[in-house]
Amino acid sequence: MSNVAIDIRKLLKNVVAYKASDLHLVSRSEPQIRIDGRLVPLNLPKLDGEAIEEMCYSIITEKQKKAFEEHKELDFAIQIPEVGRFRANYYRTMGDVAAAFRVIPTHIPSIDDLEAPQIYKKLIQREKGLILVTGPTGSGKSTTLAAMLNEINMTERKHIITIEDPIEFVHENNQSLFSHRNIGTDTDSFAQALKYSLREDPDVILIGEMRDKETIAAALTAAETGHLVFGTLHTNSAAQTVNRIIDVFSGDEQPQVRAQLSTSLVAVIAQALLPKIGGGRIAVPEILITNPAIANLIREDKVHQIYSQMQLGQGESGMQTQTQVMVKLVKNHMIEKSEALRFSTRPDELLKALQHA
């Protein structure tokens, strides 16, 4: 093993020690890490493309090298003994190899560890339906889903199939039985894995990313046919998520999709991660729970009215809007008002609510 190979391991060890979330290796820059959402350069020499290539190639297989050289992109997860588990992406910038590593915690948090809303524990007791966790990249979607699956694993005997690209959290079989499937090595695509998963006797299915029509259609079918399906989307609000799913389909398919969604959608959790006063970050979840009124709005193509229904449907249901959560956090001095406004999907509404508060 060359010194370089030890270097990348040392570097990743540092990332974990600093409690950073990401490491970036880009030529003409020193290695940089992300702490609490902000990039911090490490006090190291600037790297060139050759050094980065040597470092990056030292931890992948020949097959992965070949795939990267052919497609100029490579996504994978790697477990480095005594260091940790990482999700990695290799890419090229101006001809040079560059890399982004994301730390995947090896300890899977519980719903209580995350101080997440207790409604999550009720949601995972459902026998069937679709639960979506959405938000921009790096908003903690994978962690929230891992905590929900962990809760099922601790309390119920279920067969849980996860379909990911790449596999992030690896669960140990506690009460439940996990089949982790990696796109590329265990199956060719999300849609194909989903289609065949129905013959693999699952109780729960996790879809790493619902990025195309086939995958979304298969997820809706699975949710309708007696499975609890978890999925992620890159949308910023609960209502926007419903629209995104419907818009993937052509006009003549949309009435049927709305009908399916109105009966199978259990909840949408649209999440943002905000810097906390005093360090660290806090999840701000907007929660939509499908009740008869919301199911009706989806079916009748009145998605634009969902938000006002969410503002009304508090109390017992566990629904909450992003604005309500942010107002509470600002009042309790957990987050800065300026940060809340920066991350808000409805800054005008938030400003008004904060003035009233």
C-alpha cells in the first residue's frame, strides 16, 4: 500500500474526527470539509489532479476504475476499517479527477436520538402505503429514513428490502430481516428491483430515489398492494411533492395517478437542516398526513389547496407546516431568525408570523 493510500484514509479519519459531513478533493485547492453546513479548508497543501487521482484510485477496484474511466462519473459506498463508512462520488473537473465523500454514520440513530416528532412512530406502524421523505441534497433524508427503519427493526418482525444507489446505512437484523440491494451490483435499476421485489415477500420497501416514471409507478403499485413503501424526492415542500409525482405522468395518465396517490399516500415529510445556535444542525420537518379532506383534494386535482388544509389540520393529526416549526425554533432561541428566513420556502409568511409572535 502506498503512502497515498494511507493519506486518504488519514484524511477521511480527520473528517470523522472533526464531525464533518463531507470531504471535497478538487485540484488547485486544499482538501475542504463541510462542518455544520459550511465549507472549511484543511490546513494542507493544495492538490493537483494527479495526487487526487492516486488517492482516489487507491481505495477502489479495477472494475470501478474502468467504470469511472468509461462514464466519467462513479457513485459508490465504502466501508474503511477503523475509519468509517462513506458515500463517494468521483467526477472530472477540467480534465482532472475530483471527489466528494459523505460520512455515513455507522451508528444508526433512533427516532428519539434525532428528537424527531413522535408521529413518526405512528406512521411506521402502518401495514401499507407510501411515506415520502423529501428535501434538498444534504437535508438528512437518509438519516430520518434509517431511524424509521431502525424503529421497525427494534419492534417488529418484518422483511425489509432497501433499494439504493449506493447502499448507505447497513442495518443489522434485530427483530426484522434486511435485504439491502445496490443498483449496479445487485440489480440494474430501481424500477427493475421494485418490480421483482414484490416476488421477494417484503413487508417494507425503501426506494433510495424515486427519479423516473417507472420507479414512481412501481412504488404506487407496491404501496397499494399491501406493502409499506418509503421513498425520497428532491422537493422542498409537501404540496410540491404531490405535484412532482403527478407531473411525471402524461395528461391522460394523471387522473389514475391522482386516484392511486389519494388512497396510498400516507405522509410526506419535507425536511430542511438548519444551523443551530451554538453549533450543530437541526432538522425542520414540514409534515403532511393524508386524511379524507387531503385525499379528496389530490383526487380532484386541487393540490394548491393542500397547504391551507395543513394549516387547519393540526392538533391530533401531527401535521405541521415549515413556518410553524421555524417560528417555534426562533422563539426558543434554537435557530437565528436570519437563518430561518434564508431556508424558508415561504419567507413572506414566515416574516409575518415572526412579527405576530
